[in-house]
Amino acid sequence: MAAAGEVHDPIAALRIANYRLFGAGFICSSTGLQMLSTAVAWEVWERTHDPLELGYIGLARALPVVLVALPAGHLADLHDRRRIVAITQAAFALTAALLAVASAMHAPMWCFYLLLVMSGTVRAFNGPSRAGLLPLLVPESVFGNAVTFNSGIFQTAAILGPLAAGYIIGLTGLTWLAYAACAVGCSVLSVTILFVKPHAAQRATGSMTFASMLAGMGHLWRERTILGAILLDLLAVLFGGATALLPLYADEVLHVGPEGLGWLRAAPFIGALGVAGLIALRPIRQAGAALLWSVAGFGVCMVVFGLSTSMVLSMTALAVSGALDNVSVVVRHVLVQMRTPNQLRGRVGAVNSMFIECSNELGGFESGLVARIFGPVFSVVSGGIGTLLVVGAIAWGFPQLRRLGKLSQVDQNPTP
């Protein structure tokens, strides 16, 4: 925690060589993966015109994470996280290259879903190691700033990636080019991560047992503030996310094609990037209240987007939703990392990854299924209303989350 009267340094993380090296690789990898996600969504929609097929994309990505996240998290606590990140980034590059081949050869749809399962498996191992590595790259006093910059890097990539993929597909009609670009971006991080020098920290010891893999869940159950924040994100995005249906909206509702899809996918991150800059300059003071109100606002934005038939209004609703969602991302990430001892960060990160995948990807499957039965408007609008109900339930069930104050005052040495 900063001493009284100390001047806040908004670029503290960028002054550290470790973080600059990590961040340079991270933006290349994230941009590529965002291009891949946009290209897959458009290709599946263009070939099937079935919202449930869009839902299957989320299902293929989420199930591997749910199945292997716990052993993946324990592996991150037992072994060198830097090497695990390098290996998994190389595996991302291989998966993207195989998708490029499948797209160029117009392979059957099951090939795409199989490769997405492979990608989901890689994500299960990559996420906990990458998240658990970040606190070892900067001093504890700078970690909150590093999280904010990491979020900003991700938002930048999530703007550039969809726009690049949309225009590449729109101009050339060749989806495989976006997959090939992803392979290059992921390869960059697989190399740069080997040159960072993490701080020495206590690692987990012992063998990998079922009980040891569940230690992350046990820690979350004891840390009720973290649990409340993660549950809020899980349920809000599970019901309120509309990302899976964006190809349908771009094609049949807004009539803007793959270029428009790129803008729709980028819109939430345009808003989020602006908020990341504000948080870097003015850290969040009442984190609990900010978290709850931001998620409620996200739900309202989803209702507006679901009802909109105007590209301008849809873009605005998505941009505001992204700005509000980024508040949740920063608060949750700081809580998870700073209230978790290093020897548990991999396993807690794995549980967090499970929750994120369930909300984002299984939420996409839920959206596709409901859209096929009741139509896309009902799917998105009912999800936004569901998000508002979730906020009320979490605010009532987790009073310690409501009372959460400055993130800089989060206990950095919790009891294991």
C-alpha cells in the first residue's frame, strides 16, 4: 500500500523491464487470438447460418477448461510458470496454423470444433500460469498498476484483432489469413516470455493429489469477497453476454457484413480501454460499490443492444458495456491475485479460469440455444434482465463485497 502523501505513478509498471517484455509479447498474442475468435465466428455463421452452431463454438472451448483446469492450475504451482506459458503459446500457434489449413481446404465443421477443443485445452494450462506469473514480474506495490495496464493491453488487442480480421475477410474473402496471423502473434509471446526474470517466491510442494488440486476451491470458499466477485462475473456474463450472437446481428439485423462484425466485437473493448486509462490515473476507491453498479449497468446495456436495429446505437451500447465490464475485470483480478498466496495462485487461477470460461463460452452456448428457440432479441434482452437479478442476489448474499473499499488496501498476505 502506498504511504500517506505518496504521489500516484500512473505508469509504474511500464518502468519495469520485466513487465515491458511481458507486455510486448502479450499484445501480439492477444491480438492474434482475437483475430482467430472473430474469424471462427464469421466462418461458422457464413457456412451454417444457425445460431446454435455459434453456441457450439463456446461449448467446444469451455468443456476442456472445465475438465482439466484443476490439474492445470496445480501444475502451474508446482513448476516454472514461465516455461508453461512458453509451451502453451507455441501450442496456440500450432492450433491456429491447423485452423488456417482447415479453412483453406474447406474442411468439414467437425474439424473446426475439434481444433477449438484443442485450443480450449491449451487455454486451461495457459491461463493459470500466465496470471500467476504476473505478480512475480513487478513489486507488490506496483501490481495493481500492472493489472490495469494488462487490462489495457488486452483491450487494445481486442480492438485491433477483430477489426483486422473483419477487414481481411471482407477484402479478400480468405478467413485462413486471420488464423495465420494468430499463429505468428502467439509465437512471439512464446519467445519473449523466456527472457523475463520472475522474482523468487515460494512454490507448492508435494505430489499432485485430488485434495491438493481442490485447495484453490477451498481458498475461495474461505475468501468470501473473492468468491462473491467471481460468482457475480460468472452469472452476469452467463446470462447477459451477447458476443456469440454478434455474427447473426451483423448479418441479419444490422446488415453490416464481416467488417461490421469486426466493429461490433471491438466496440466493448473500445469502451474498456478508455476506462483502463481512467483507472490507471485515478484508482478505484469504493471497489465493492463500483463492481456491483458496473455489472448492473452492463445488464442494461445488453437490453439496449438486444432491442437495437441501429449500428450506431448498437456500437454505443456495446462500448458502454465494455467500459463497465472493465471495472469488474480490474477489481476481480486484483482481489484474486493479492488475496492469494503464491503457492496457491495457480490453483486459484485455474478455478477463476473455469468460472470465466463457463460464463463466456457456456454463456455463448446458452445464447445460441435460446436464440434458436425464441429468437436472438429474446435471447439478448432476457439475458440482460437476468444480469440485473444476479446483481441484486450477489449484493444481498455477499455483504463483505458491498463494503470493499480501495484496492490498494487489499490484504497482500492472506492466510494460506
